[in-house]
Amino acid sequence: MQGTELKKEVVASSGSRAKRDQMNIVIIGHVDHGKSTVVGRLLADTGSLPQGKLAQVKAQCERNARPFEYAFLLDALQDEQAQGITIDSARCFFKSASREYIIIDAPGHIEFLKNMISGAARAEAALLVIDAKEGVRENSRRHGYLLGMLGIKQVAVCVNKLDLVGYDKGVFDAIVEEYSQFLAKTGMVPKAFIPISARYGDNMIRLSENMGWYNGVTVLGTLDGFTKELSLRDKVFRMPVQDVYKFTAQGDDRRIIAGRIETGAVSVGEEVVFYPSGKSSRIASIEEFNVPVKQSAFAGKSIGVTLETQIYVVPGELMAKSGQAGPKTGTQLRANIFWLGKHPLLGHKRYKMKLAGAQVPVWLKSIETVLDASELTTESNRQQIERHEVAQCVFETLKPVAFDLAPDIAQTGRFVLIDNYEIAGGGIITDQIETKTSMIAEHVTRRSEQWQRSNISAPQRAARYGQRAAMVLITGDAGTGKAQLAKALETDLFAGSRAVYYLGLSNSLLGVDSDIDHLGERDEYLRRLGEIAHLFTDAGIVLITTASDLDDHELEMLAMLNKPGDTVVVNIGPRRFNSREPDLQINDIGSREDVIIKIKEMLSEQKYLPEYNL
Amino acid sequence: MDHLETLESQSVFILREAYRQFKQLVMLWSIGKDSTVLLWLARKAFFGHAPIPLMHIDTCFKVPEMITYRDELARQWKLNMIVGKNTAALESKQTFPDGNSTRLECCASLKSEALKKTLSGEWPRWILDHTTGEYVRRVGGEAFTGVIVGARADEEGSRSKERYFSARDKQSDWDVGDQPPELWNQFKTDFAPGTHVRIHPLLDWTELNIWEYIERENIPVTDLYFDRGQGIRYRSLGCWPCTKPVESTARNVQEIIEELRSGKFANIAERSGREQDKEDGNGLETLRRRGYM
């Protein structure tokens, strides 16, 4: 036996073989119209099946005394063979002379619409199958409509089982007519209508003698005729920030902003802008592992970049190029959505929106119309959206998000909604809605109107405690000793007979916030912190609390929720927020005693602690 | 972009998404070509680093060169290695090679059970200490909530239906009929307490793509995959009692690629050398529902 030899890592070579591209195709249509048979036949006739598989399925059919069908090749799961329908989207691999395909066989039963959508959303083009004998059915239409929403622009329609209608051209022509009219209403123009019998292989990979009247292209030829969307590279540059890495512990000092370029291209030296924060810098380098150094990168590549200046960028921001049209930013948007959730989509319920790299709390603000995607009839005055419905709605996010309109850039113009841990719906953005007020501002106004006030006024409390109430908010990078500072400050003020309270992050998480997952729900945590601060300042107390890495929006939200109480900001080290100056900037904690003296001086100057003497 | 660039970009995207979303994340490394490509893709995703710990479930019936190869790469690439095993079954000899169980029972015990209990932290984990080069036994580890696996959709029917991010309940069960939707590269990254998510960055890769990528990137693989003069080689690696070498004279990566493209294996399924798949009609499907990778 030879020992295991490890080869040295070398920069990968480009390889000598001709480059081939790859395309994902989805097969859709109504249940039992023969989608799986189309795929099975395509694989068998092009010699793409593993030998073992055909023999195995044939042997199983023999054992169970069932006639062999091509669909069984795909419906390899026990569940599906028993029911004879496809439950979930299955991938099949297949090569033609010109490219590599992944064929996604999507289920046609309405119960499994979420699986059809999962399959179709991965595809670049679609084959829609209609049974010649049954004709255009509910899901032939629903699936056709959803293709447009899912961003699939290339579709060919296979009219299947022509053998069952005697290869009659009249039947085919009638279906072409009916379905073309339907698709026209959705704005979709199919590349081709192909009459086939998948079971007998008619017009699959060669033109059939049974249909001399058809002189179009075969199914295989149609697939090869689909084109890759090359224009992505020509659009304006967009790269959602997926993560920011610094592997300092591994001896790597690069601060790498990682993500996939969705559209456009970017080069070293170009100025980039991050949305919604609006921060900008220049590209210092393009980073990849085990490849020669590159000066530029383009749509489709998952890359990393380093910047010339150290700016604070967080995952979820959208990187664009200065000098090109930027994305929109805001809290309200109009969208066309499809709902797949087990529970209906409701107003006044908090959902999570995932849009490119961003994840934000979102509320359904209004339902404009609800559409039956099969009949294309609309309804207004609806209070909720039921499973499998399509609707035009307005959503409001808790904090601003960056996005494009879907017709301009699909990749950054669509989102999914999470309900109770599950992806429950998807939407494409059609409009931005300009708004002057925010959800938080509206809430604070309403809270103030409805607040039950006691007989004790704020000046009475100030006089009793000899201080003006405020939230002293200590912020800055995580791990800078903010909590110890806050506690020491409380001890010091308490010793000076102040009415003061330190609210620790963990206390809050263990107490009123124990029901929320604090990793994913930072905004909700901060919202609750703001509400708690409001109670303390209303009670006349100086509240000391800490929060790491606050951005502009978060700071504004906390201050607004604390109103009419005052908010005093002490920042340690670098900061993410730009819209206001901190009341006190500390570059390095150094001596805690000195910092406490500075904070007390500032509170004294600003008349929160008026009698304080140095 | 050519097909390998497209596949690479998507896998890197998935790995980064997993790393961002899961705090308790681990990658399974079977030492085979697929999970070694996966490990390489992680180094691509994280710019030469391997920040995600690697877990190997050692049945103690692996071909010995696999373990040598594992530890060499672990040292060279500074991998955070975790090894798990079913010591009780091994000590009481409740295994197929000892003649005390069927192949499927043996797989369920030495692989699925060991994996489940090592992931949850109920059983000890053996951690590679890079200063001594030895594995150290640790108990009471935290449960992993994100598990990255090198499954490929072309391996067999049930794998072709997997999502990139696939939910598993407390019993590690997979509900094939009711999987959550997955669209526009938005994955299931929210999960209820007690459940975990399996992440499949290689779903879209075929066996041929794996070898083409190994060639392009010059990824080191164990030479068990090559004919070393006896006219046989392993096409798929597993435990020696249940994995048969295939007859082949492919001596290097290029020759394997030719064999898969147009040679004798162009139309023969990869797992045809795995004996446990033949015990019942749906061997792998049965195992997968019970938590097999």
C-alpha cells in the first residue's frame, strides 16, 4: 500500500475542454397530465439514465405486477409510487449536445403548490404540460400565472397524450388557442406549443410520423433553444452583503465583505455605496481563494471585497456603485404576493421579511386586491389572505430596507415572508410608497393620547428626586466593557443619593423578553427596551442601559419610544450611527473612574443632575 | 460562467448563508470525495479558512487509509475535527462484520445512531488537539442546530427531492411529503427549539461534476479511488465489509473523468457497490427517514 499523498495546493488551471453552460428547467402543469412521464422519456431516449436505475425500477414493477411506466423512474419514493402522483420537486440530471441540464419535476397537485413553487423558483425556463384529452385545467392556468411572478420568462407548452385523441390536429389547435389567450392576460408569450405523446416518444427528441401536420421543433430542440439571461451582467451593479469576515484568530487581517453579485460588475478602485446606511468607500481588492488575483468580478460570482477605508457595514446591506442608479430605500412598499402558509396572512401580525440579504420585521398594512390565479378574477375588501391566494398588498417594515422594483432587477426586487419559522409566502415589489411618518412615530402618538396619567406631574417628580429623568444609553462595539461601566456609574450615582437604575441586557432578556429569540429579533428587543425606558423616565428615574452597535434607525427608535423622556447617548469607540452626535464620545474606556467623572460632568452640564458639584 | 463556476458559486452562497444563520453549525466529513469537495468549497467560501467544525462518524470499519488521510488533511488545513462513534455497539460486537446484525441494522447503529447522539451532545466527542496531534475525549458538548452534509441529488430518488436547507424534527425524522418552500435563494434558517436543519450545498452536483472540480482545483483525494495496479478501485468509500471496489484501471483523476464521461461507468449508478442498498427495495430511503446522511 502506498501512503496517502497530499498534493500541494496550486492555483487552479482553466482546463482544456470546451466550456459548457448549465440550465435549470422546471416541468409544471396540472396533476396527471404526464409531467413525470415527459421527464422519464427524455432521460431514457437521450441515454441519460444510469443503467442500474432503469433495471431497478423495471424489476420493482415486475415484483409488484404493475406495467412499467417512465414516470416511475422519477417517482422513486415509496409514498409517490403508492399514490401515483409527484409530491415534491425532484431533480434529474441530463446532458444534451450543447449544455448540462437539471430538470426539476414539479408536482401538479394543488396540495403541493409550495413544492411546485420551490422547484420553479430554481429554474430559468419551464416546460408546461397539458393533457390533450383533459385540456386546460385549473393548475395549468395557476402554474402559468405563477411563472411570471417567479421571474421565469421562457416557457414552452407541451400538449401531451396526443395518442389518446388520435393525434388530432384540431384538439391541439383548440388547446393552443385557449391557453394562448390565458397567457396573454398574464403578459407571458410562450416560445412554442409542441404536440407530443411522452409515453410513445412522439416529438420528444425526434419529430413523429404520427403527426405529419406538425413541423415545429421537438421538446429536446426547444430546450436547447432556451437562452441564458446574459443581460444580468449589463445591468447596474448590485451585491447584497451576505456577511463580513475577519479571521483575525487565524492570522488573517483582511476585513472581507462577502456576497454574490446579483447584477452588473465591479472593479478594483471603483467607489461603492451601501444601502440603506448610505456609507461609501472604494474597492481595494477582490478576494477569492485558490484563483489568480482578479481586478473585476461580474454577476453570478460569489466573491469578497476589501475596502480602502474601514467603514461599518453590516450583513443585509445592499452594495451598489456610485455613479449608477442606486436602489430605493424605505419602509413601505407595494407587492404582488402568493401565500403558502398554513395560517392566513393577517394585518397587525408581525412577520419576518427576507429580502436579498436583509431580514426585517414587517407588517401587512393593507390588502388592495386578491386574485384567483386560475380564473384571474379579483376581489377587494378582503381582511386576510388565504393559502394559495395571490394578492396585491402594501407592507411596512420596522426599519428601512434597500430594494429595487422587480421589473427592473428581479433579484433584489423580491422577498419571502416568514410565519412561525416557515417561509409562508413570496412577493415581488411593484412600487415604493413614500411616507412621512413611521410605525413607531404613530405608535408613540397613540400611546401618548391614551396614556393613563397619575396626579403626580413630571416637575413634581423632578423636584422630589432633585434630578431630571433621562435614559443614559451607553453604546459602542460589543466587548468594550459597557456593562461594567454602566454598573459602576449606577453605584456612583446611587452613593450620591440619585434615583437611578441600571437595566442590564441579560436581565431584560431573562425577564420581559424571555419569549423572544434574541439572536434573530434584535429589533424587537430594542423596541421593548425603548418601552421599558419610557416607564422609568416617566417615573422620574435616571435609567442607565447599554446596547451594542446601534445604527441610526435603532437609536432613533429608542429615543422616540422613550419620549417624552430624554435620551442621553454615550458612545465608546467607533460608531455606526451618523444622524446625531453622541452627547459624550469616549474613544477608549481606559480608566473607568475618569469616564464616570466625564459622564457626570456632561449630565450636570445638561441639567439632568443640577446640584452636582465637582 | 461555465457549469463548474455556476455550481461553485451556488455552493459557496449556501455555505455562507449557513455560517451566517446558525450559531451551532457543523459539517459532516465522511472522508469521501463529495464531502472533501464540500470542505474545499468551505475554504473557498471563507477565503482559505475552515471556520466550521468538521465531524466524522467513525464506524471503526473504515478502510485504514481513510483515517490516515483524514488526520493529515486535518493537521495541514488546521481543521477543527470532531469524531463520534457508537462505542457501546462496538464493544458488545453488535455489528454486521461481527455477525450479530444485518447490514441495515449495522448502518443504523454505527452511523445513524452515533451521528444523532454525537450531534446532540448526548454522547462523547473526540476532538483533535492540534498541539499534540491526539484526539481528546470530551463530554457535555452543545447540540448542533445546523448540519452541513455532502448529499447529491443524483445519488438516488430520495436525495433528488431534498431542499438545500432541510428541516429535521427532534427524532431526526424527515417529513418528505411536507417540506417547507424554498425559493429565490431564501432558505429555511428559522427553526423551532429542539429541531435542526440539514444543509445540502452539493445537491446540484453530479458524480462527474465532483471529479471535474477535483481536477480543476487540484483537490487532494485519497488514492483508494485510483487503480494501484490490481485493476480495481473504490468508486464510493464506506466501511470495508460493505463497500466493494469496482473493476477499473483508472489511475488518476483524468482517467476517472474519462471513465464517467464516456467509459464503462457512464451509465452505471455510483452506489452500485454498496451492499446495504440491496437489502430491501428502498434501502437508502429507509435509512434516510431515520436520519442517515
